[in-house]
Amino acid sequence: MRAEYDGRMSSQGDREFDALLDTGTAAGRVAPDEPDERVDLDAATGGATSDAAAAPVAPRPLLRIDAWWGRLLSTPARRRAWAWGGPLVVTLLAAALRLWDLGRPGTLVFDETYYVKDAWSLWNLGYEGSWPSDYDAAFAAGGADGYLAAPSFVAHPPLGKWLIGLGMWAFGPDDPAGWRISTAVAGIVAVALVAVIGTYLSRSTLVGTLAGFFMAIDGHAIVMSRVALLDNFVMLFGLLAFGAVLLDRRQSARALDAWLARRRAAGRDTAWGPSLWGRPWLVSAGLLCGLATGVKWNGLYFLAVFAVYTVVVDVLARRRAGVEFWLSGTLFRQAPVSFLLTVPIAVVAYVASWTGWFVTGGGYYRAWVSEGGERWSGVLAWVPDTVQNWWHYEAGVYAFNVGLHTPHSYAANPFGWLLMLRPTSMYYQGLDQGQGACEVARCGMAITSIANPFIWYAAVAACAYLVYRLVRRREWQVGAVLVGIAAGYLPWLAFSGRTVFQFYTIAFEPYLLLGLAGVLGIVLGRRTDHPDRRLSGIVVTGIVVVVSIAVTVFFYPLWTAQLEDWEFIRLHYWIPSWK
């Protein structure tokens, strides 16, 4: 049973977030594991009335496609196959689009010049070593062992580079596909996660599969999986943490109910509510946010926002359960416990990402104190030199990042990210007729982070609608999706003067696509809707899917550095700032 959230969760009515062709046999839906929390996300389409007001009416005739789908998924085995098969198919599609010709181009593109070379020196030295000047061509030609023992100052923590280095170790540092395989795998896993999380939120395999499908075919997600940058790892760890937070929401609600039942049965006081320590999913979320921060510091935003979200969830859960001091009890009893369950493990995970720097002696600032740096004094004099060296390094990284105002032709102000005003050109090589395989006057090979424009703008519009819907209906699933967007996007608005790029949006793109799929679920309606209403929902959703596929086919050459006529390339620059 799904419940509508009107300030509290209830189980009134029999409203369903149906899959596209659900005939009432649970086809296309995963059986609910928390029957008191299934929210009616379809009520805005004019669905069922309350039980008290409903008058007996003859059932509406089903559309043929609804009836066919019901017959197709008429057995538990077939429904299980669909529940697994939908997400699996979109994951395989994602793998095909990301792994095909992954080694193209065979040169370092954009910031691969930093991360790939840093990853390989880190893998071999335990810290990021320096490289000879203008070494990219030599590296791509097989000179991967040309790193120097002298350390290099780097602006981001090591974990993402360790992951890139793992792929290079597995495939060989001379193979461009090896440079990128780790980010590709991260992108593929993210598609599967989006599909699973979408199914969990909507209780509809179709809606979850749609979310994964949009992630699988979107150009921005494809590009970020085909270049060896760090942001895909931030996105993946953040998405894993989001899933853990959702599971903690369910588990903690059950633990709260059990605690209250025991206390009330024993006649004991429940006014302040419990301090719940047994929250393994919350610990997991803290760990995963720490790992995200170990890739890039914006992973810290996910930790902060998700931590606040869990406190809000706890407040509402206690209010709903009838805890007398639901606000103060949460703030003074549960919030400190939640802090201890998340923040220390996040710190441990982050520091652990620096293990290579700690256990070797050649890293940047590794001997800062012994080489003349000012040792701490007073109450901090006891801190080991190694920790002081590391802290000094971190302070330098912080100063670099907050003070980064270097002009860049593809810098994109965060206030324009949702409008996709300045995508990042990561690679371009122009060829004249007769060069290579160019058979026309002018050719080019490009990699641009332009997202599938149809999917991107539809997702932004859908999530704008979800803001309105959250205010009007207060559905927890909608709130969760918007929290993911907020964690990945809103903190960047405070750094609008810095040199930042459109491709940073990969960190919150999964939540945009979850929002798009959820709104399409609303558009689809229910099998019990008027046939005209139901058919129009199916047609609109089908059009969205078909147009999305067509746009992906059109843009795919510019996401994968395929050789194309320059005139064809120009057709993709729909606004001047996309060039």
C-alpha cells in the first residue's frame, strides 16, 4: 500500500504508482517491503477518490496494451524476470556505449594530462611524482615510465587517481583504454544504481528502468565515463551514499517503531524517543561520503547535506510515531549519535586515501617540518611531524582551490549549469581533405560534454515541477531526489567566482534523471484512468523515449571523437557558447 504524505504517512486509499502497462497483477512492480510508506505520486493526474467517498462503479475496460502487458507478466517468475531484466538491459546498453572504442582518441585529453600521469606515478611511487615538461605525446607513445622521483603538488586527494591507476595496471599504462576503464566501470555501475534506486523510490520497475535508461544514453554521462577524470567517482560514491541513506530511512523507522512498542508494552516513558545506535546503513553512508571526499573535496557536500537530511527524517519519523518531544528529542538524543556514526568513519576513510603519502617518504611536503617548516607549538606541540606535514599540505590545497581564478575559455558559472550554457570541449582535432581518412574539405574529431539536450532540459523542467510538488504534497520520495540535487549543486553557487566547469554537474545528474523518470511515471497515469487519459500518457512517454534515442544517435559521434565532416559537427552547436 502506498500512502500519501500529508504531514504524516498514512495508508488510506489504494493508489498506485503504476508501471506503464500495469494491469493490477503487480506486473512491472517490485513487491513493497515497507507497506506504510508507498506514496501516491499519481494523485495529480486525477486518480482515485478516498475509500469513504468512492461509489461502486463498473471497472473500466483496459487498453489493449495494458491487457497484453498483464498477460505477459502474469506469473511470479515473469515478474521477477522483468524486475531484474529491465535494469540489466539498460546497464548492458550503458556498457556498450561507454566501452566501445574506449581507447579513442589515443592521446591524453583535457585534464587527463594531470590525472592519468599522476595516477601512474602514484601507483608506482605511492605519491604523485612530477614529469618532464611537454611529456604528453611521449607518454601516449609508450613512455609511461618517464615519471620523476621529485613530488608534484596536486589539487585533489589521491583516491580517484588510485582507481585510475588500478585500470592502468590491469590493462597496461600504454593502452588508452586502460587509462579510462575505471571511469567507464564507475559510469556503468552508476547506471545500474540509478535504475535500482529509481525502482525503490517509485515501486515501479518501469520508472526505475527509465531512469537508468536516460543515464545510459545521456551524452554528459557517456563522456564522463570515457575520459579519465575524477568526477565520475565522486558521482558514484555519492550515489552509493544516497542509496545507503534511503535504506537507513527504512531501517531506522522500523527500529523506532520496535523501540516504542517495547517501551509502551512495558509501561515505560517514551517522551524523548530513543538514541538509535544500530544504524549500519548510516555508517555506510558516512564511509561512502568519506570516500567521495577522498576523490575530490566536493564529496564533503554530500556528507553535510545527507547528514542534515537524516536528522530531518528522524524528526519527522518521531513526530509521526507520536513521540512527545519529537524535535528536541531528535536534536539532543539522536543527532549527536548520528554524528558519531557518520563523521568519524568519513574522516577515517578520507585519511586512509592518503595512505601512500604517509607510508612513503617522497611526497609533496612530506618532510616540510624537517626541511625548515614552522613546527607547531603550545598545546599542539605533541602532534607528530608527519601529521603536521600533511596538514600543511592540506592547507596549501585549500588555499589553491578557493583561490583558483585562472581564466579558462570553457569556465562555466554555476548559476548557468542547469541551462547548460557552456559545456566543456575536452578534445578537438581538425583535419583537412587528404589528412587521415578525411575525404571532404574539412573534418574534425571532437569530445564535448554537451548532454543530450532533450534529456537534460526535460530533466531540469521535471525537477522544477518536483519542487512545486514537494511544497504541495510533501512526498518523501520527491524530497529525497531534490536533496540529492541540492547536495551536488547548491554549494557550488557560493563559488561562482572560481574557475569551475559544466562537467562538475555529473555529481548530481543522476538525481535529475530520477526526477525526470518520476515525472514521466506521473504522466503515464494508472491502468484505472480513463482510456483517453491513459493512452495520452503512454504516447507522451513514448515520444520522450524515442526523441531521446534520436538525439543520442545524432550527438554520439561528438561524444566519442569520431571523424566527421565539419559541417555535420557545426549542426550540434545549437547556441554559440556550445562551440
